[in-house]
Amino acid sequence: MKINLIIIVVLCLIGAGWMYASYNNAPKTPSYQNKNADIRTLGDAVDFKYTTLSGEEKNLKDHAGKPILLHFWASWCAPCIIEFPELIKLARTYQNDLTIVAVSSDTNIGDIENFLGKLKQKIPSNLKIIHDGDKIITQDLYATFKLPETYLINPNFQIQKKYIGPQSKWEHTIWDKDIRPLLTIETNQ
Amino acid sequence: MIRFFTMLFMIIMGTASTVRAADIDLGNWSSLPILYEGRVEPLDSFARLHVKKFSGRESLPQLSASEWLALNLFDPTTAVNIPVFKIRDAAQYGLTENKKRLYSYTALVQLIQNQQTTINQLLEINAEDWTPEQQHLVEIYEHYILNTQILRSLTLILPLSIGDNEESFLDFRKTQNDLQRKVQNIVSRKGANLENYTDKEKEISFLSYQLSLLENSAAQNVLLRIIPDQWDGAPTNWFAPWSIIRDGTGDPKTLEYIIIWRDMAEAYRTQNQELWDYSVQDAQAYFNNSKLKIETLYNKINLTNVSLFLFSMALIFLVISSFMKSSKINKTLNYAATINFGLGTLSLLTLISMRIYILNRPPVGTLYESILFVALICALGFLFMFWRSKNTTAILLGSISGVILMTAARGFVGDDTMGTLVAVLNTNFWLGTHVLCITMGYGTCLIASLMAQKDLWMRIRQPQNLNFQKQSLRHLKTIVIISLLLTTIGTILGGIWADQSWGRFWGWDPKENGALLIVLWLAWIIHSKISNHISDLGYVMGTAYLSVIIVLAWFGVNLLNVGLHSYGFISGVAKGIVVFCVFQTLLLAFLWRFIRKKRTA
């Protein structure tokens, strides 16, 4: 009889222990852990050398230290040409705090010039318009297959966010929510 | 016309090549991850599940499941000729019957074309009104759609059969928009009649058409979710390769990973083992994949079969031993049986431990897992008894329970035994308490039932052995008390869980009634014995009949398809349950009658 009692007590203790252990173990779905589980950015942005339409030669990384918007567009893409004036406005408003690099996939450079000519707006100096006719930057480096798309790169030259499709609230909502907070982050530069 | 369709098929499926799967050693490729039905699992599990679904087998005559998947992904035009689909009465669908009843995707396409009208009509009516043949036809159609998706999964990165170069859709994508604009220009100038076009214009139009066709046929394909969302630290969202085109989910890291897969495709096509190993290693570097490796190992060693084999061997040795007169041989056979039984229990314990590690939750969440767990409880229980008594009868009873339960478990292996649990079950606390308590209760009840049946048998063989009867009754009382304790606590915990999940403690749901039935049965025999309303024999009979009560409460109520425990509903086992219950009832009735008769005599 003694042994039976011991068995029952042991079983109860195991049960109680299991209950306690389970209770402290939050519900989990079958998990998979990315090696970079702690990061919330997409790591370093890919650097490339570019020449703007006005002939200025630079690397993307030269703009590190403040937020960069890497915008992919083309003059034949209807949503892109609707969105473009908004980006000009944003660049003009935050001339000292932001660089916008607008990469066009147009085959001919003339198409971009035509489009900009029709816009009749002065392009601010922090808006760099570059031609990527062979789509090396657009597709091979940044995997952009649908236009328009925009990457937000933080002052540490890490990709912070990606915007798929045209955005209508660059100057207010996106600036306030996503870009302005980046101005205060500590940089490694 | 045939050439045109052949060409279209090649465009949609990617490029043609004539490699054999066995020429590349897949190595660790099978343990790369994929998100399928809410769970991240190795490609090996995905492959096995689909091979089993299509063919009803674990692997194909000349290919393992992973090799079949690799062939489908990297060499679709060869894969379409591999017989993988099980079709009953193929002749009625115009196919030539073969012994193995396995047919290729190409044959399936022919079947679907012949039966398209019938299938469309069937899909219009209620599934419950289908005959078994009609159900089989719809199943074939579903398999066709599923395999089509698998075949098209990587067409984004496979070289296209366009021109002499080996460029993929991803490369052609750079020129696609320009081509479309050129075609628009040609059409606006010359109309839609091809005869008015120059050779160059025809080439441009055809290339643009081919690319659009490929994109339209494959872009909706989201089955092969092999790319984790790079933005998410512990990704819950995974993408199929085509979604970088369709949904804009591409980014530099995703592209890096896709390029690795493109290298794999090239290695597979060119039979370059070195490039293959290098690419697979690169892909593996993205993941902390110890779980994926364990799951691949789990798939390979198939411990369900190993345990069943070892329990069967133990049983066979003991049966042979009972016919042997030489005590030396008897001793050897008993020893061999004990070793086999011990190893069977160990492999079952390993199987359950691996599942706990892979699924990151307590061992019982599905009916299949409950069978494994009950088998383990029985095996451990009988091992404990053997350790205490040194009597091989415990090994015999344990082997019987092991063989029966593991055979039942094998019936569920075809389904995804590691599938995601329904939301209500996804709580480690209740899975670790209520469910384990109840299933342990099932296990101890089965132990009690088997011991009681052995007791009845001994009452026939050695009616004068009162010492054994007394000792057996004592053991039965202990195990029945433990069973009552576990099932009662388990049922009450279930009520609390039901209160939290469904807002009521008790709802007279069939599953709840089943649990209550066990508790009441156990309480009845215990109290009847204490109050001397039943004899020792009655008590043993009542305990022996627990097996029927357990089977009804465990499986039987799931057949009713009523109540809130819908995640446990099953079908197709009614016959088995009826046979078991009738057999047990008749056996116990026979034993009862025989013992009574012997006593009277």
C-alpha cells in the first residue's frame, strides 16, 4: 500500500511540476529563427556609383549621415508621374535633412528630360535624378520589378523601410512617422 | 498544332533538359525550409506529404520524395513524365492501365482534358452528393492543380526555352516593359494581322507574348513559400519566388537568396555537384536550422515503423517461447523479447521527444499523437511492472498494446502529422495539463484492461491459483485508482479550459460525455467493489471492459461529427471500432461464461 501511495504522490508531483512549467511557457507556434532575429532593418543598403542627369558623379553612400529616399520610377509609369511632384515638394521642404535619389528605368534618357520639362518645376539640389536604362540598380541590386517603389535608408546607411506602390502623403504622414525620427538617431559616421 | 502546344508547354514550365534526378546528390537541400500550411518545415516533409498525397506511397519506385520534388522544381519538363499519380480504374478515363496504377502528369493532363466537363459539373454540386468514383475524380483534379503549381514554382529563375541563350524570366523582365511598348506601337501601326509584320516585328511580338504567358500562368503561384520575410526578425510571413514580381516583395536580401536558388537550378541542370553543394551551403547559412535538420532525420528514420517492428519482434519471441519446452531456449527468447520491447519503448520515447523539440509544444495535440503517447504510457507501465515482478507476462501485454496502438498510429501517417493546431488547441498550458492528463488516463485504463484480461485467462488456466488472483486484484485496484485520478483531474481541467475558450464549463458535448463515461465507469466498479455489490470476478470483468469504454470515448465520439471538439472529427474508422468492440465483448463474455462454468463444475 505504501508503494502505491508513493506512486500516486510522485505522479501528482510530476503533474504539478508540468503544470507549473507549462504555465510559465507562453503559447508558441512552431518556431523558426532567422539568424538576424534581433534586427528590424534589412541591414546595409547596397552602395552604387551614379551620375545624375546634370552630370554630378557620386556614390549613394556619400549621402550617409542623413536619411535617404531611394526612389524607383519611370516616365512611362502613370502612378510614378502622379507621385513625382510630391517628391519634389518633399525634397524642397527638407533640403538640409534629406536626400532623394530617384532612379529612372526609362530606356531613353530623353524620355526623362521630356517628362521633367513638362513638369516645369525647379529640381532641388537634394533630389538626384539618375538614369538606369539597363536596370542594374533597379532590378539587380534592389530587386524592384514593379514601379514605383521607394526604400528609406537611415543615416547609418541601413535600409529602414520599403514603400510599395505610389504614396500620397510623403510630406506629412511619412515624413512625420518614418523619416523625422531618423534625424535623431545616433550615427556611426 | 502539336508543336505549338509543346512549345507553349515548354514556355510555361521553363526549359527542357534531360537530367536524371539521381545524378545529383541532394545532400542537405532537403532540410532547407518552406512555410507550408502555417508551419515552417524542411522541403523533405513538404515533398513526402505531396508524394504520399499523390501516390499513396512514402516514396516512388526510383525516386525519393525529395528527389521527386527537386526534379519538379528544377527540371519540370522531365518531371511531367514521372509516374506519381495513383488513379483507380484508369481505363474508364481513357488511360492505359498499368500494374502500379501510377500515372504521370502528362497522362493526368490528358485525363483532365477528357473529363473537364464532368469535373466542372461536379464542382457545381454539393460534395456530400458525390459518389466514391466522383470523389476520386475531383481528387485527381485537385492533385493536378497542386502539381501544376509545384511545377511552375521556380519558372521565374529557370532558363527559358527562348532563343539560344539561357536567360530566365528574371533576366527578360528587364526588357519586358520595352517589348510591350514596342508591340503596342507595332499593333497601332500595322494592326493585329501577323502577316503584315516584318520578321523582326514578329520576333518581338512573339517574345512579348511568351513572357506574358509565362507571367500570367505562374505569377499567382504562392505554394512554394521558401523565402522568409527579411523584414521580420522571426518571420511569420514567407513568400514564393513569383511574389517578388507580383507583390513587390523583393529587396536586396531576398534577391541574394533567390540568386542562390538560381545557382542551385543551374547546378542541377548542368550536373555540377560542386556548385550544388556550395549553393545549398549558402542557402543554409541563412537559417538557424537545427530543427529542420532534426525533422529531416525524423522523416528518414521513421521511428513509428521501428517501434512497431520491435514490439512485433518481442511479441513473436514470446509466442515462440510459449511453445518451447527447453528452458534454455525459453530463457534466450524471453531475454530477446525483453530487449526488443525495451528498444521499442526507447524508440517510441525518442520519436515523441523529437516531436516535442520540432513542434515546440507538449507531445499530444492530435489524435495521432494521442495514440503515440498512450502507446508510450502503456509501454512504460508494463516495463515498470516487469522491473518489479521480473515476469515476462508484462512484456507480453506491453507488446500486444504496442503492436495494436502503433498499427493504429500508422493509419494516420499519410496525413500531415505535424500540421498546425487549430487556434483553440494552441496553448501549451492546456495541452500540457488537460490533454496529457486525459491521455495518461487512457493509457492506464488500457493497462488495467489488459491486466484484467490476463487475470481472466489465468482464472481459466489455473483456477486454483488463489495467490495469483489475490495479487492481481491488488494490482488492478491500484491501477484503476490511478486511472480514476488521472481521468477525473483531466476532465475537470478540460471543463476549466472549455470555460475559458467557449464560455461554459460543461455542454454535454460528445467528447465531454465520453470523458465522463470513463470516470463514471471507473467510479462505478470501484464503489461496487468497496460496497461488495460485485464479486472479485465482476470487478475484473468491469476492468477488462474498460478497453471498449476507452475506444468509444477516444475514437468513437469523434465519428459523430457533433459538438465543439470539431478538430478531432474523423471518418473511415467506424468499421474498425465496431469490430474491436464486438470482438472484445464476445471474448469477455466467453471468458466470463467459461470461468462460471468451471466454477460450477
